[in-house]
Amino acid sequence: YQPSAPSRFLANIPESHTDSSVRRSGHRHSTASSRQSLSNMVRFPSGAPVMAPAAPAVKYTVGQRVFHAKFGEGVISEVAERRGDQELAIAFIRHGTKRLMGSLAPLEIIE
């Protein structure tokens, strides 16, 4: 690992978004201290929102009738678990079969 000189664009980052106690010299440090100083070079404010993977609020099952605003009425023909979400195969009356993710699809269950 060979550290390089800090980017000239670091000067454009507002002081409120950086850790001012970090030295910004261009000379080389030992490998261990370089990693530490580089990892502390720029700090982002804490409390910034982080998006977590969305899990479907509804657990869908094969045979359920659903309504989609664009595709209309359909019946769920397949449900597959994919990374904490559900991939749905839905046979829509007017638009054929579509594959949608349960957490992203604006579906209403028809009772």
C-alpha cells in the first residue's frame, strides 16, 4: 500500500464536514499510520439517514388476487424469497405475467 498526496479537492469540502485535527501534509508516513490517518481524513456528520433494505410489509402467497395501479387486476402465480424480499410472478388479466418485488410493487390485495 502506497499512500498518495491528499486530493486538491479536499479544500472544497466545508470544515463542518471534516475532522480538522487530521494533518493534511503530503509527506509519507509508515504504512500503519498512513492507514489510520487516511481513514480519518474526511468524516461525514453522524445522524445522516441510511436506507435499510426494505422488507415487504405484506407476505404474499400464491393464489392471492391483487390490484396494481398500472397493470390492473392479477393473480400471484409464484413467490420466491430474494434477499429478504419476495419476488412475485403475477398473471395480470390485460398485461400478461410480470415479475415484481414485493417491497416495491404498489399492490393492493383483493379480498
